[in-house]
Amino acid sequence: MDEDPGAFDPNIPEEGPSAPPPGWLDDIHGYQGHKGGPDDPLYPPPPAYNPQPELNRNTLVPNVRVPTISEDEARRALLQFVETKWTYSAKPARNMTFKELKPIIVYRYRLETYTETRTSAWHFEPYNGQMVDGPQYGMCPQPWDVPVTLPQRYTDMVEKVRVPHTSFIKLCHKCNGIGRTRCGCCFGRGMKRCPFCHGNGRSRNKRCTSCHGRGRKRCSSCLGKGFKTCTICHGSQNLLHFILLTVTWKHNVDDFIPDRQPDFPDKKFEKVTGDPFFIDENVLVYPIQGFPDQEICDVSSKLINEHLNRFRATSRILQQRQTIELVPLTHALYSYKGKDQSFFVYGTENKVFTSKYPSACSIS
Ligand SMILES: [Zn+2]
Ligand SMILES: [Zn+2]
Ligand SMILES: [Zn+2]
């Protein structure tokens, strides 16, 4: 039996690591601390890049008019609502008698902060003669000095930019610059022991039909070559390394509605719009003062502080906007067949919420 191994080329290395090992790449000023993993360092912007809030500054809000709806509008809204519920009859809505339409003042406060965050990591690609923008072309810009095009305000977006002048070429760390790695299935021999006769060439006292008595079979993983093209450099032997900067723009929104209507579920407000009678937009906005609803003043001050603390440590604040919306809410009290009941009309869309609705076929 032939024990001679297949063609074994000692110059073809075993597979190296898929990622460059620690210390493989030199640190670049301003981009230290790369581990090559997903936990890229986060760069807080230099103080000059973030707006500084002025002390003791406040914002005043003009007076507002509370919207009211008529009985016709309330009835129309209810009829529309009843149409969407197949178990409800339109009859009570048509024939009910309104007793009172109580407008309720609901303010929604919203704070939006548009931020930019920058992180970076080493990246590489097979080198095939493409342009190498290395340090010979100049100093690489610091993370917050790399120019990018701002997206439209308040749009979430991620952009990846190659940091200028950080590129260089290095032998592939996986194949050591050979372009090939030894096949791990056959250990570079190109042949494997026949699994049917366990290398004997015979099974059940007959010549093995699988290997034709040779005891060995061609390695199916490398097709008998004993090596594979390097999966990292794709055979090009060299890699182009560069720093990739990830710039993330994010629209951060916080909403607040004081919870004062126990019979009305506040979650309903999330689906409707109101009248944004006060919009204040600037790089930084300041707490609202002197507004008749003190809870809105307090939440404005609280959220503005929260956003400043939360975002300034890691991101650049590009723009802020605070809005007070008057969200229409009317409690409609009515009687039908001698019974007193009620429903709510809410939002500029005049949506209806009711926990109880009379049945049309009650015996009278
Ligand atoms: Zn065999
Ligand atoms: Zn093989
Ligand atoms: Zn390689």
C-alpha cells in the first residue's frame, strides 16, 4: 500500500487569523485604541464643536386659544367611529341628546435633538494596485475634522468615510503574503484516506470499489490541490489597510403629555396630531417659563437638561426643537333612552374613544 503523502508544499502556510492580530497595525494619532472589533472607540467632539448653553436663559410662550367642537362635529365623529365597529349600531349616535360638550385642555410637549456621532475602526481590502492614500499625501485629519455632507435635518442616517491619508499596504496576515493557505482537510496532501476501506484498499476481502484499491481518495475540499486561495486577500497577497470613520446622524425625540384624564387612555394621543402653536428651533433651546401649565414648564426644563447631558458626552448637538401642541380633547356627555353616557373626541383628526356604547336593540 502506498503510504507516500500527496504533493505537499512546505511553502504554503497554514491559515492565519482572519483579523489582524493585536499590534499588527500601528496606532495613528487621533485614532488610538482600535481593537478591530465592533467596540470601536467613540470620539466625543472637542468642546469647540458643541454649542455651550447660556446660563439662566428661558423661553416665553404666547397665549393659546382652546379649540372647541360643535354638537354636529361630535355626532359626525361618533357616526364615523360606529361605522368601523360592526357590532355597533348607528341609531343611538343619530338619536342621542347631547347634554354637554366639555373641551379639555391637553398640551403635548416635544423635545427633538438632532445629533452626530463619530466612531472609527481599521478596515482592509485585497490590494490590486488601487490608489493608496497614505501619509505621504499629508497628515490625516482628526476624527471631527473629516469633512462629510450633512443630511437633511432630523433624518436618521449613517455614512462611512475612509479617513484621508491613513491607507497603507501590508502582506496579508492570513496567508503571510503567499496568496494561498494549506488545506485543513487533507493537511496539504491533496489526498485523504478512503473512508470506506479505512485506507486498506480492501473491504470484505475484495478490492475497495470506492478507491479502486488505492486506499486514498482525492480531497474534495481542495480538489486535490492541497491548498486553497486565501479567503482574505483572494490571492492578491497584499492588503490595503485604512481607517473607516462611521458618522451617525440621529433624530432623538421625547414626548410628554400630563396625565390628568383618568377615563381617557393617554396612549390614544400617540396616534393623533394636535395644533403645534409653539415651535422653538435653534442649535440649543431653553426651558419654557411663564406658561400657564407649570407641568409643561417643568418637563421642558427636565428634558432639555437630560438631552444636554445624554448627548454632549458622545455626540455633537446640531439642532434642537421644542414644540407645544394643543391636542384637541372633548368629553361629550349625552343621554340615550333615558340613560346618561359619554364618549371622547380627540386629535385634529376627530377620533372617538368610548368605553361603553348603547345597544340599538334594547327593549323600550
Ligand atoms: Zn477504499
Ligand atoms: Zn485538501
Ligand atoms: Zn492572503
